[in-house]
Amino acid sequence: MNQKKRAIRACKVNDLVFREIIDKFDSFKTEKDIEVYILRRFRDHKMGSSYPPIVANNNSIIHAKPRKKRLSRGFLVLDFGAKFDGMCSDMTRTLFIGKANKKEKELYNLVLNCQEKCVKRVKLGASCKELHAYSRKLLKGYVKYFPHALGHGVGSKVHRKPRISIKSSEVIKEGIITIEPGIYIKKGNLAIRVEDTIYVGNKVEVLSKASKKLIEV
């Protein structure tokens, strides 16, 4: 089975587990509860985990570790990926616990708009540096809260070349990558990130199918 097909299989499990988390959300009390559920469902599907899941509620740390902290109103970043037959996947969705106000919705849509427009710019031969520069332009005044690369290659390890960074001299080649803009604001412990696993070949295919609209739970 080729790389793309294996990535598709892994992404389908990501999508399924994400939907289950939403449907069962009332049964989760802490970030740790959600992490445990993700890993159990991966095992149920005979898959591993590409990396330790990130479950971050009102936490501005980029690679936050799930806590036994009671879930509360605010943004909830879910970053996880199933690993199938040696092939990683990588997906992030951000939920909102409770009802988001106008400002919170605007911030989410700013990140989502950036992610979707950057995905549309992905193609064979595209400059990694130019893609990242474009994302920074789209984030406008919030670019100071975007400290990491726009994306990266994915394979048997979840992070591999190319690095889609403002400092990169690489171009996009055939294979699997991610696009994942995010903002992290310490004041208010706020984080929003949206990420897809994407196949790049003669055409570009987003393999992560889970909804990217702001879901309130």
C-alpha cells in the first residue's frame, strides 16, 4: 500500500475519533480524559499514535501536555494523529466549550481563513518561504502570536522535510505535508490552531475531512 493510501486510512480514523469526541463530549471531565479516549480508539482500530495527543483548554502553550484539569469555557485545541502501517497523520481542530462571543469567533475565523487560503496556495514547486510569508500576511496584527512554522512534511515520522518556514529554502515536492497556522496569546491563555494532512501530487488533496467550522460544545 503506497504512502498516500496509508495516510488516507490514518486520516479516516482521525476524522472518526474527532466526531466521537464531539458526540460524547459531556462524558469528558478533563483534558486527560480526552487524551485517554483518543489513544484507546486508535488501539481499537489497530493503529498507533503519530505523537502524544495535545488536548489544551485555555492553554497558550504550543505543545501542551494534557492535564487533569477540569474542562471550562474557552477554546479547546485537539491535535492528534493516527499511525497506520508506518505512516503518520497529523490533524488539529479547535473547539469552543460554551458559547463563543463575537471577538472569539473573529479570532477563530482569522486563523481558519489563513489556513484555508494557504492550502489553496499549495502545489508542486511552491516555495516554503513564500507560503509562510503569505500566512503571516493573512494573520495581520496577530502575526506576533504565530511563533512556529506553517507546516511540515509527514512520513514514518510526524515531522520531516520540507519545513514550511520563513527561513526555509525548500520547495514543496510530491508527498504528504501539513498546513497549520495558529495563534497563542498568553494574556487570557488563548490558543487556536487548524491543521490538515495534505497530499501533494499532480493535484492537491486534503486528507483530513473533519469539519473546520467553529464547533461549540
